[in-house]
Amino acid sequence: MAFMITDACTSCGACLPECPTHAIYEGGAFWKYADGTTLCDTFTLHDGREADADEFHNPIAEDYYFIVADKCTECVGFHEEPQCAAVCPHEACVPDPDYVESKETLLQKKAILQLFF
């Protein structure tokens, strides 16, 4: 499953540099799939939806950091545990029950994102 950031977040920023998939954004920030990836043009997400890599999307949260579920791989393929949760001093990074995914799906998301690693 993807992770999410709860309203316990104080926007300290500890999680931001730890995310290998660039799925974490500051509250109020517009985001796009291309951020931190080599994606360009139209591509297919892990669930078959088409997306424009360079299209800006509205912020998911305004007052605290947020995680884009389509970009979150729970750090599978990078680390032994989700780094956002490991570094968060307020335990605000938690599993998102709306996005329960298998390890295979998480690895597929990682491959689709074409990360710079």
C-alpha cells in the first residue's frame, strides 16, 4: 500500500529528501508525475490509466506535506522500510488504507516511474 501523511505533520521536512520516488510534496504544492523521474509525454500508470507526465495536479493537502499515492512504492526496491515513516518525528507517515498494493505492484510502479537511480 502507499503511505500517506496525516494532519499530525508539522511540515518539518524530514521526509522530503528521503523519498526515492519524489512522491512527497509540501502542503499547497502543485505536483506532476515528471517530478524526479524521466517520464515525459503520455504514459500508462500501474493500474492502466493514462497520464500526462508534465500535467500539473492540484495539491492533495494544503496545510501539511502530502504523498502522491501513484508515485509511492513504500520504498520497495530501494530500502528495507518506508523512509518517510522511519524519519518522521511525529509518526505522521502511515500506511494508506485506500491503496493496498502487493510487492509486485509496488515494483511495477517503480519501473514505470523511470527513476534517476
